Amino acid sequence: MRREPRTWTAAGAAAVLLGISFYALVTWIEKGQLSDVPVYVHYAGLLRGGHVPYRDFAFEYPPAALPPMLLPNYMSWSYPTSFAVLMGVCGAGCIAAAASALRAVGADAMRTWVALLTIGVSPLVLGSLFDTRFDLWPTLLAVGALTALVRERPLVSGALLGLGFAAKLWPAVLLPIAVVHLWRRRGQPSALASVVAFVVVAAACFVPFAVLAPDGLHAMFSDQLGRPLQIESLGAAVLMAGQHVGMHPLTTVTSHGAQALSGRGAGLAADLSTAGEVVSVLAVWAAFARRRNAGGEATLLAGVAAVAALVAFDKVLSPQYLIWLAPFVPLVRGARGVFAGGLLLLALGLTQTWFPWHYWRLANDHAAPWSWYLLARDLALVALAAVLVVALSREGDFGAERRGWPAARRAGA
């Protein structure tokens, strides 16, 4: 009975730390450098003018990305300030969801405080992006879905994943984990209910635009899936390192609204990145499906590992993708959780060494030391994914699940 007040005290302290981090970003660190907010202002203006996305103007994101872009227009501050406040609210929601997940698996006070404070300080460690990108919105939906999953709320989990998929596609990587977990814990009907909720919510977002503007919606998917090797990806970082030791030079091109590498080896690196991403995510799903004992802790680990693998090997690794990891990685328990959290903070800090202030020297000139910092960051992300996948693959590692896990008590009631 005493754990709940301690959990929410930690969540409140983490939310205050998050607010301080956001204030520091807006006041001293961000200062509008390489911000996406002007793009969102443009889209919001078109929407308010009665234009339909995908039909009247090209829209690069899925349809559920529209609300966080439009809502700041109706808030009382300037658009940039309103957007930062909205993202701060999403960040606080991520902390609340993480706190609920930790409480569901019986996390002790030390683990809860460390995890939530890590989330709260992450915007300051990354040094940019949290307040000028909408990525905290799909991240909130994904973390909320994982929390609902360990609390065995199939409809809520499936609905949040469907909305997350309709916001930025990547939260769908958690759906197979949800299906396996619910099938084991509550049987086929609960697993199917989660899938149905996912499909219904995602369809509610996509189908109206599929009717109004099928070509435009198809173009959005093609844009998302057909992008070249982005400058910040692991493959690009390796190729730029190769340039410094005598390999053939490559050029930077602007494509799909970002900078990408072009030249010998870039296409192969992009294909290898995609293959590595697919294999690593499939490895997470397979390792989780093979577990004989897969309670709440294993489910949290599988969810974190899937997101980490998706980010580490993506051929498009925009700096804001690290926002996805911030509320997930601290959920991992034990020594592996401490190590994973350290790798996360290292990756965030290394990103700040070159983004945003030295981004163009990195992107256009592939200049050292920024390209080496980028390679170190990407290798830290690979190490993070590897640690989590290996931990998940160790059969019996979670055999002694806490008997006090609330979801387990409900299932046995």
C-alpha cells in the first residue's frame, strides 16, 4: 500500500525535472536551431485554410501526426511556445506511463526513482529536439500501449498502438509482442481483441484519407519507406569514417527533406542497414516468442529491445529518433538496465556534440571530429540494442517473476 505514493512522488519529481529541462532548451540551448516548428506552422495554416492533407498538399507524415501540429494554433501562447508546452505535456505523460509500468511489475523505490529521473533529464542531455519535434506524441502512445500491455488491458494497448502507427508508423513494432504476451496470459480472445482494436483505430485514421486522396496517401508511404541513406545513420557514419582513412569520397544530397549520402557504397549500405533492422527486430520477436516464462519484466524488455533495434539499424536515423528511446530504456531492470541506461545517456550526449551547432559541417563536409562523434553515437546505439537482445535471448532469466506483479494477480483471480 505504501509503494504507490512513493511511485507518484518519483513521477512528480521527474516531471519537474522534465519541465526544467524544457525551460533550459527553450531559453538557452535550442534557440530555434534546425527546428521543424516552421514546417508545422505551414501545415497548420493550410489546415485552417480548409486544405485537405494528401489531396490539396503533400503531407510527409501519417494522419495522426496532424493533431499536435494543429493544436498549438488554439493555445494562448505563440506557436513555438505552445508547441513546446504541448510536447512537455506529452513528456510528462511518458513519465506517468513509465511510472505505471514500473509499479505494475513491482519495481522498488530505487529503480523507480532512477528510471523516472533519467527520463526527466533526457531532454537536457540530448540538448535539442524534444521541444521542436512532435516525436513525443507517438512515443507517448507507444509507452502507454506497453504499460497497458503489462497491465493486461488488451483493448487499450491495441488502440494506442493503432493510433501510434497512424502518428508515425514505428509503434507497430510492439504489436507482435502484445499478441504473444496476451495470448500466453489471457488466451486467444484477448490477443485478437488487441489486434482488432489496433486495426479499427488505425483504419479510422487512414481510411478517410484513402477515400479522399488515395494517391497522396500512397505517396506518403512511398516517401517514408523509400528514403536513401541518411547522413546520421550507422551506414553513413561508417562510410564517412572510411573517407578519413582513404576510401573513395562521397557526396551529400538533399532528399526527402533531409541530407543523405550519395556515391559508391551508399546504396549497399542502405540495403545492409534495412536488412540489419529487419533481422534484429525479428530476432527480438522470436526470442520473446520462445520464452517459456514471459511475464511483465520480459515483456518490458522485449518492447524496449524492439524499439532500440529499430532505431539502431534504421537507414534513416534522424536525431529526434533518440526521443523514442528516452522513456523506454529506463524501464529495463537490474544491472543490464543500468548498463543500457548508461548507453542511452552516452548516445544522447554524443548527439549534442554535433547537433544542431555543427550539423552542416558534418552533413556537407563530413568533417572530423564530428563524423567520429557520430560514429561513436551510432555504435553506442548498436551496443544498446545488442545488450537488450542478448538479455532477452537468455532463457530462464526471468523465470522468477515477482509474485506481486499486479497483472499476474488479476489473471489468477
